Amino acid sequence: MTMKHLAAFLLLATAPLCHADTLQSATVTQVVSEVNIYKPGSSAQPAKPGTSIRGQTSVQTGANSRSELRFQDATITRLGANTVFSFQQGTRDLQLQQGTLLLQVPKNAGGARIRTSTVTAAITGTTILIEYLKGKWIKIIVLEGKLDVFLNAIGRRVTINEGQMLFMKDNGQGIPNPVDVDLARLTRSSRLVTMAALPPNAQGAIDRRIVIQTGEKKDGSLVGANVVPRTRGDQALQDQRNVRDIRDNGNYDNYPTDNISNGQ
């Protein structure tokens, strides 16, 4: 990458998000099983509904645990099992150190950035699911809206649109192109989606994309990954017919079933 491209990436990845109130605090609205709050120099404190989180604080969930946080601008963050999450007060930067996360940012809130050690995702008015297993993989699914993903080490940007998923190995040297994902099945099975109603605007956008996908399944332009022929000649024929591959949850490139698609 040239110095010019690197400078452009750093500007995009670090510049303040425009016309946005910064994230100052979040309130715990739901707790399922073991959820703890950690502050520097202090021991873990059990999270309870109504607990306010600000400053240098991280939230950690245990096995079979979940939690929901709501920021002052109505941004919703839901944490799945075995997740470590924090945010930088006074910015719109979120940090996912491991685990699974649903993030819903209202369209008038100014967006947010989610950082892992490998990629940074910049979103505006979007609902997404992200799973990060350090040393293994990163999975990002856009339920509605879109986001841009930057590879931290290189700066390449890939846009993921609603109904699409990006799946890549952690510490990968490149970002693959996104693929379609079965939103109807995903939204039925994911506990991060079903644990509470999403805002009407977000849910309406998801429902509209599901209707579009349903039509594409019926006309044959969108087919399940488990039924697409895998021989070279058959795959070429499918490509010529412009058939897109919709990934079957928990069956992506032979990786184990994960929290997002297994309903955590």
C-alpha cells in the first residue's frame, strides 16, 4: 500500500464521526445469568438492570449469559456469551475483545466504530451482528443498513450491505468479499435478535430484506449453500446463470457452529 493510501485509511479510521453526540454512558437494561462489570483497580461487580456504565469500564459475560446496554442516544448493544466489551467515553468507539455482539445504531445518531485487533467496522444507522474469536475468525453480518470494514494492518476497505456476511480468519492478510446470509433463519434463531424487540424502523428494514430474499429464493437466483453443485463445471454453470450462494447458518467453510448462528 502506498503512503498516500495509508494516510487516507488512517484519516477514515481515526477521524471523528461527523454530527454525532459522543457516547457518554450506557445503562444495563437486561441481564441473563452471569454478567460482570470491571473498572481499573476494582474487583468485578455483578451487573444489574439500571446499572450505569461510563469511563474506563468493560462488561464481561459468562457462559450461557447475555446482556443488553442502551446508550444515551438510544444506541443498543447486546452481548452474547463469553464476551468482553468496552467503549471509550467521549467518542463513538466500541471495543470487542472477544465474543458476540449485536449493535443497533439509530440513523440520526451519527454512527459508531467497532474495533477488534484485526479489523475496524464503521457503521451509520445500521443493525449488525459481529462475532470475534481471537486467533480463529471474525464474522460480521449486516441485518439492515450497511457498514465499511477496514483491515487494520493494511487499510483495505470492504462494504457489507444488508443481508450479507463477511467471514474471515483472524489475523488474515486480506478481506474477502461478503456473501449472502439467510436473514429469515438467522433472525429466528439468534437470541441476540429475539431477546427483545428491535426499534420499528430497524425491524421494518430487516423484514423488507427478508421479503426480497424470499422472492429471490423462489425465482432461483438465491440458493442454499448446501444445494449449490460443487464440481468445477457445475459451479461455472451456476455462475453463468447468476445464481448467488446463500450461506446455511453454522455451516460456513466447515467451521464449528458459532454463537451468532446457534442462537446465543
